[in-house]
Amino acid sequence: PPRPDLSGTLQTALVVSFVGGFLDAYSYLGWHGVFAGAQSANVLLAAIAAAQGSWFAAARHLPSFMAFCVGVAGAQSLRTRLTASWPLRIDIFVLAMEAALLLFVGLASPVLSLSLATALMALAAGLQLGYFGHVQDWTYNSTMTTGNLRNLIQALTRLLINRDGAGKDQAVGLCKTIASFVLGGGFGGLATL
């Protein structure tokens, strides 16, 4: 029998959330304030720099932003009828692509430009976010915590006010996912120093 798709498991959510936190800490601290996954932060930092007339500082966020969008689109394109007949597991393929991109950045970082390094990390983050985002019937975000916090508060509200038991599983899963992201960010920060 075929093995289940890993993209919908809590274990996968914890691993990719750890990677998401690690990537953002590493990219921000090690590559001049550009995030790999937190594109809201990149857009905001670019807008602030542009408002201050620092066009170069604003422009350094664009490669990450564009590569992230390509990654999300690429991941989405893998969820089509065309790929259903492929002989390989798409979830494993996406994880392998992400790992290869990050391994390349890690090994080649002494010679990579800021733009290329952050773009490759953002491409990996986009693939990750675009493909891995559901556990059972609830969603999560592996590259930032804002949506996860919102979903956690909504689940807790359903649990405490509506006595909805499904809210408990989602709340526990989201607490673990957020904690995994935070741990990844901590390790990413330590690895960058």
C-alpha cells in the first residue's frame, strides 16, 4: 500500500516550523537584515528604507520577496492532476528540493552574493510554505507565527466558549508548532553568531 503523504502530519509541521524559524533567524542575522520566510517583514523593512530615501537598502529585500513567490507558485503547481501520476512522492520531492537549496547555501555561503543567498533561502521557504500548511483539517504557517497565533486564539475560544473538542487538538498542535518555530529561531540565531 502507498505510504501516506507527510505534508498533513503534525510531525512534519513541527520539523518544517523549526526550519522556518531557523531560516529567518539565520537569514536576518547573517545576511544583512533580509528574511527568508517572513515576507511581511521584508515588505515593511523595504518600505521604511524607501521612505527614508535608502533605495539600495529597500532593493535588497526584492530578491527574497520574488524568490519566495516563485517557491510558493512552484509548490502549488506540484498539487495538480498532472503530478498525481508521477512515480515519486511529491512531499519527499519538495523536502529534498528544500534541503538541496539550503545545503547549497550553507556550503557556498562564503562566495554567494547577498541577493543570491537570500533568494535561494526564500525560494526554499516559499516551497515549504506553499506545500506544507495543513494538519488534519486545520492550517498552520511554518514561516511565521502571526497566523498561527490567530488560529490558536480562535481554537482556544472554540474550546473554552463553545466546548468544541476539535479546538483542543488544534490548540495543542498550534502550541507545539509555535514552540518549534521559536526553537528553530533560537538555534538559527546561535548558529549565526
